[in-house]
Amino acid sequence: MSGYRLSKIADDDLLSIFRYTLETWGEEQLQIYLGLLETARDVISANPFCPGSRSREDLAIGCRIFRAGKHDLVYRVKEDHIEIARILHESMDFENQVAEQDFPSAV
């Protein structure tokens, strides 16, 4: 794989995660969590079917998820990259938060 594309809504998810983490836990924890999310992104960009990734075809065609801390990266594999549609907290109702149009190529 040669990289990733982040949807607008996933970018918004990240901003929300960053704000919450900074306000609740502070700058040091924000940097730690940012590193965790970046590492997860890099892992699935290098090997989208890596151990720990799971198919979630019930959410969208080709959809997969990968856990990073308390969040899941929701993505699918394209020919030369992955598309990250959402970054959702584990407590969220994924069925109501993920739709086909959330993926970058669906726009």
C-alpha cells in the first residue's frame, strides 16, 4: 500500500478526539494518544488485513475496522491506498455512524 485518504468526517472525528483529550487529560496525554492513532493508521496502511483488523461488511461494502486505544479506525482497501471513513469511540453505535457516503471515493 502507498498510503491513505482521510474523509472529511474522519478529519472531524480526529479534531473532536483531540479537543476532548486535551481538555480532559492534557497536552501530554494528547501527544500519547495522537501517536497511538498515527501508529494504527500506519499499520493498516502498510497491511490492511493485519492481525487485529476485522471485516465489517455489515456497515459498508469492503469495510474493515482496526482498534487504536478506545477508538476504531473504520476503513476500506482500495488498489493502492486505504480510505479511512471514520474514527469512532468504542461506545458508539457503529451501525448508525457509518454509511457508504462516508468513504472518500463515495463523495
